[in-house]
Amino acid sequence: MSTHKTCPYCAEEILEAAIKCRHCGSLVEAAALKNLAGPWCRPIENRMIAGVCAGMAEHVGVSITIVRLAFLLGVLFSGGMALLIYVALWITMPAERPIAD
């Protein structure tokens, strides 16, 4: 039997293990909120070009494939505006520092 809790934003009943409310879409777990508030960085692993998509996917908590596909479709349908956004993020997002052994 699953236990339930109340969403602090919409007061609907959700599962105890829920991170996001299925009714209003709000993040209800402190860990998920902390992850979104943290600094963005371009990870060393999973890079294809500069690691911008990998960093965004890691920060938001979605699949890297979805972010890459969104940028590709954005480049195709925005007249290159998404490419400018990618380059701007490449410049502004710091690279992840390697962990010293």
C-alpha cells in the first residue's frame, strides 16, 4: 500500500515518494529544488561539442538526448538563434574542474 502526502502548492494528494506534483507540476522535494538552485557547469564527461547540453540536462534532471534534440530542432527552426544561445552558454557556463587524485 502506498502512502500519500499533500502538495504544498496546490494541496492535492500525491505519492509520498513524489518529487514533482502531478497536478500542478511543482517540485516538492528539497533536493530537487536545491539542484535547480545550484551553479551550472559543463561536465567533463558526456560532451559532444562543448558540454552545454550535458550541463543543462544534468542541472535540470532530464535526459541529455532530449536537450540535444531540443537544441537541434531549435537550430533548424529558429533561423540559427538557438546556435547563438548555445555559443553564449558555452562562453558563460564554467567548465567542470577535474577532481585531483
